[in-house]
Amino acid sequence: TIRGQHKDTGREYIHKGIAERNFTRTLRLAEHVEVDSAVLCDGILRIKLVVNIPEEAKPKSIKISKS
């Protein structure tokens, strides 16, 4: 869940191009996906996700011999 809240700066503007309001976004991640980091830079939120698949779930290769 990602939540953002507007903090009033006390300044008065003639025009604001970007709406400032509270928001909540909920994302459902896959089973083995984890959040590695989150960075807010220049108004853009970047969330780095990492897939950690356990060894039991990884595909196995089996050698087939000729007889």
C-alpha cells in the first residue's frame, strides 16, 4: 500500500498545475516478489522490486542418456 498526504506550506498561488490531495494505492504483488527500495525524486516515486524464487520452485534440468 502506498499512501501520500498533502502538507500545507501556507503559500498562496495564483494557479497550481498539479492537484495536491491525499491518495492511497494498493498493489498486489506476486508470491515471490519483494520490495527492494523506494525513492522519491522530482515528484516521481520509483519502487525497485526483486523476484526471489526459492530453489524448490526453480525449473530443474535432467540429462537424458541414449541407450
